Amino acid sequence: MNEALQRLTDRAEIQDSLCRYARGVDRGDWDLVRSTYHPDAYDQHGDYRGGIGGLIEWLDKRFANVDNSMHFLGNCLIEFAGPDHAFVETYFVSRRLRPPTDIERPALQPSDQMCREAWGRYADQFERRHGEWRVAHRVVVLETSSTSVALGGVRSSAASTTWGSRGGADPSYSSRDELFAKAAVLAPRPTHPA
């Protein structure tokens, strides 16, 4: 029973790491992305192949003119190769909008954007080191990728719409901070006998 419980805990920690990666890329939170890899990890990611510092520089340049980004994680198969090693295959869809280039702009309406969408899988070797599951080796396997016109993709200024954003101004950060501050105030305080 203890072994089964440990495996469930391991699975949850691995899936949390994958979700932190998606949030980090989508929000441009490179420290969060870095926290999902071991310092000596290797990533084969599109045109990039190398260590994590280089990956983050590469991602930062790729996302420099991106208005928004969304990763959706799907099937996640976790196969343990021992107590501290797991092969993890996770399906993903990534989508991001960007302004048209000068060459693309003449054929589009002012409210149009360009949409890049990719479907693929993360083929990851996870390792637990010092009690933490992180990616040691990743290969991003693409199934399809395309760029299309997002008709009317420019965000409206409607006050009733809560738009996501890249960086710390995203509404999820303030909502999270609010909850953690509230929980800290409501936490039971130890009582000391008189």
C-alpha cells in the first residue's frame, strides 16, 4: 500500500511540473519554466537543442512579439523505470497570436492577427533528485504545425472581458496572491497556555 501511495504522489508531482512548465511559457515566467528542469537537463525543442539557459533565451526571443500564448496538456502516460526515473509522454496543443508582419499586413483587416498552432508530444525523461521530480531530458515531437489568419484576433477593449496577458499582470497572479494572503490571515494561530 505504501508503494502504491508513493506512485500516486509521484504521478501528481510529475503532472504538477508539466503544468508549471505550461504556465511558465504562457506567462513568460522563465524562472517558473527553469524550475521544471534539472540544471543539467537537455531539451530538443524545434530548432533548439541544448541546455536550459539557452532554451529560455530561445523561448524569450520566439515569444517577444506574441500577444498571448496557451498550452493545453492532454494525455499523460507515466511509466516508471525505477523509484527515481520515469518516462513521461504528454500530448499538447499550443496556440499563440502575434501581430502580422509588414509583408502579411496588406492582405489583412486591422483587427486580424496571425495564429500559430502546434500539436505534439513531450517525450520526457523525468528524474527525482533531492526529493524533486524534474525533466532531465526532453524531446518535443511535433505532429502538425500551422500558421493561419485569426480573423478579428485583436483583443477588444470591452470592459466586461478579462483578457489574459503575458507576465505578472495576468489576472491569475493577482487572484493567486489574493487567495494566499487571505489564507495566511485565516490560518489558525497557535494558542499558548496561560
